Amino acid sequence: MNVTTEERSLRRRLIYNAMPADTSIEIVQQCIDILENEFGETPDIRYSQLVKRLGESIGSSINFGPVLGRIMMLRNKTPDDIGPDPGVAAKPATVSLDSKGVVFACLFNAICHQVSSRGATRILELKKHFASAASGLDLSTDCKESLAGWTIGDAAEVSFSGEVADLQRIVNSAFVWMCNKFGPVETDKILHRAIHVAEQIPESFEFSPKELM
């Protein structure tokens, strides 16, 4: 019996979203490669065997102890609730940015730069947050796919556009995450600095970064 495209996607979603928040993109790709190459044609996959194989292959660079339990929990959710498919999202479409897209990219990248300065793994944690939160943000399809691509890609910066409501939801989600990580006072400082950076670019005369708040 052939393994369907939907089942393959589900397996990738489970593995990717069960990984620790600080897992590097390289490790994620290795895990997906093992899943596809060694278990891709297995109709009834045993996740205990898969996780054991990942641990043997990847070694001590990641603790796979909790991963199996997370997979079992995620299997009770729908694919959309689990998070994006890294096999699909790894290749986001290239888009031509309008003024609001340029302003958003500048603002969000300024936020990411400040998040990164607060710890080596913080940006990976932020990407992990959006990987799991994207399905609940009510984003347009293109924006959701672009955001998902950023969460699992090598690029440190975002470069995509969307409707104003989409971009506002992304900024608001980042705001809530930062409040939980750094506290509201520090988060306000991060946002004010990011707005100041975005106000320096020419596109801000056509679209104010404050409209994304």
C-alpha cells in the first residue's frame, strides 16, 4: 500500500513540531531526510522506532527523550493545528514587496535583531512560536506560507508581504511572545526601537510602521 501525500505531510508536521524550540535548521533537515528516506514507504510507521533511529543518527546534539511524547500528543490534533509542513514551507515563493511589505519587513527584522541580541537561541524560539501559532492567526494563504517558510528556512530575515490585517496579526503575535519572554516594559522598548528603524526608510512616507501596531 502506497503512503499518500497527505500522510507524508502529516509525518513531517509531527516530527518538525515535536522538536525542541532551539533545534537548528540543519538538524531539522537531517531528521526530515531520515524520515523520508528510511520510513517514507512504510505504511504503518512506528514513531518509537523513528525517534530511536533519529537519536542514533543525530547523536548527542539534541535530546530526543521528550520528542516521542510530543509526537503522541500532536497526533490528537488536526494537521492545521499541528503546524506547517517543513517539506512544503521550505520553498516559499518569491514576492515583489509593496510599500507596506517593505515597511513590515524592516520593522519585523528590527524586532528579530533585538530578539537575537538577547540570546543565541531566541530567534529559533521565535521561529518555533510562529511555526505552531501560524495556523491560528487567520492569515491569508500566501502570507501563511511565507511565514511558514521563514520559520524553517536559513534566512534570518523575513521578506514577504500580505494584507495589513495579516501583518498586524504577525506583529501582535510577536508582541505577546516577547511579553512572555522579556516582560512588557522590555517589549515596549523593542517595539519603539523597531518603529524608529522602520520610520527611517523612504517607504514609511507611504505606509507608516505605526499602522502595523
